[in-house]
Amino acid sequence: MDLAHPRQTPDDAGPGERELLEENARLRRIVTALMERVESAGVAGGAPYAAFEHAVLLAEQVRERTETLQHTLAELHAAKAEAEAANLSKTRFLAAVSHDLLQPLNAARLFTSALEDHPLPEPSTRLVGHIGRSLKDVEALLGTLVDISRLDAGVLEPDIAPFPVARLLDVLAEEYRQMAAARGLELHYVGSGAVVASDLALLARVVRNFLTNAIRYTGRGKILLGCRRRPEGIEILVGDSGPGIPEAQREAIFQEFQRLSGNRDAEDRGLGLGLAIVDRIAGMLGHRLRLASVPGRGSLFSVLVPHGRLPLAPQPPAVSARPGQGSVLELSLIHI
């Protein structure tokens, strides 16, 4: 039935029938107008069903692409996990065989030392000396790589205990005062009677790296070693009068294989891992690091160590050491 052209009202229709037929025609006109409006509201040139089909097609495409993306992400996660597992396996292996790696180098150094004791021509003596220094450099570099591998592998567990900070710093000050003097530098040490809570061996590694870098990069002037009391702990400071560190490099130097330019010792062939090890140790111990520097005037590195409290029970006397100083035997074991 054509809704746009409703049936005409018969001439013989009664008043009631005529009224019904007119109402029916009016309703048909309304329905026709509504259908035209619905169809015109669809996609351009299409009807409502075509718009529905278009929406269903888009939804299917979105679903397929979402599934593809999820599959790709799952593959990436699996590849990342596999790479991390392989890296951890390599790191654990290097940490486990560290003794076997260093033993041949130790033996070679012993042989060169013994060879130096034999009467040799002057050229041969110089050559043996160069070999010995080269082996020492290789041993130090390999030892540093092993250290950072052990930290990354998580095979080191900190042994936190309270101890007087002088037990650590007194011996380091004596040791590095001689190293500084050999470079024409003066090391100024300010002692402290504070007690801290940390791992003695790991904390010593941090301070050793600070002192080594201060001596390495300071051409002339002074090195400072001391403490400063803070409400949350004792801040162990190492300052120098060296060239300073540009602000753009202050984060990069704590990353692996990053070294400052302008090292005056051409024979000092470090890998740039010292501060990377410091950063890992500080993170393991939960100690905050701080760096302040003024280019051309010097730098100051510090580590904040929590306060400690010694037990009330008397401690057995340590091996002979001067009052207020730690045992050299203790600090000879301060190596990771």
C-alpha cells in the first residue's frame, strides 16, 4: 500500500467512516514523513541499515586490530623476559667464576714480580715492569667488571650493623693521605665520634670510590674527608679542588662507562664504572647520594648514612690499632 497516496474517501461514506478515513490518512502522512527523516539521518547516500552494516564492519576491524596488538605485546613481553633471563644468567655466571677469572692474572703478576728480582739487562727490566703494570691494570678492570656483575646478579646481601664511623674513615684517611701526597696533593681529614648503621665493607667501597676519583681528577690543591651531622643521619663527605663537573654531566657520570673528560693521568685507564658501582651500592643500602660541584672550583660527593647505636655490652678489643682507628686487617677485606 502506498502510504504517500492514501485511499480517497468514498462519497457515500457516513460521517463516522469519513472521520476514521481522514484520521487514517493523517497518520499515514506522519509515518511517511518520519521514515523520510530517519533515512536522511543515515550515512551519506545510504539508509539506516547501511549505516548499521558500516558500524558492524568498523567494530570487527577494531576487534581484529586489538587482537593483533595484544598478540604483539605478548610476544614483546616474552622476548623481554627471555632477554632479561639470559642477561641474569650471564651476570650470575660471571659473578660465580670471578675467582677463576682473576686467578691466572694473579699468577702472571707473581711471575713478573719474581722475574724482576733476577738480574736482567736494562731494556728487559723496563719491559718486565711494563708487563707487570699492564697485568695490574687488567686485573683491576676485570675486578671492577666482576664487582658490578655481582651487584646486578643480587648475590651480595648487605650486613647492616652499628659501628663508629671513625673505624672506617681513620684508616681510609691514612691510606689515601699517602696516595694524595704521591700526587702532590694534601688530604685534610676531620674525624668524628658518630656511630652509624650500615654495611662496613660496602660503605667503605663507596667512600673509596669518592676518594679515588677526587685524587684522580684533582691536579693540585686539597682533598677533604669528613662528616656532617644531619637529623636523619651522618653525611660522609669527600671534597676536592679539582676542575668540577658541568651540570649536564652530573647524572651521566653515575652510568656505566661514563668518564669525565680532561683526566690528567693518561695511564689511568679506568672503565668509568666506579660511580656506577657507588650508585648500585647506595641503592642496595638505602643511602642517599649527593653531588655538588662548581666548575673550575671543585666537587663534593657525599653519602648519607643512618645513625646507629652500639650495644651496651662491652666489645672484645680489636687487633692492635691506634685509639679511634679501625683495624687495617678489617679494611683489607673491604672489597666486593
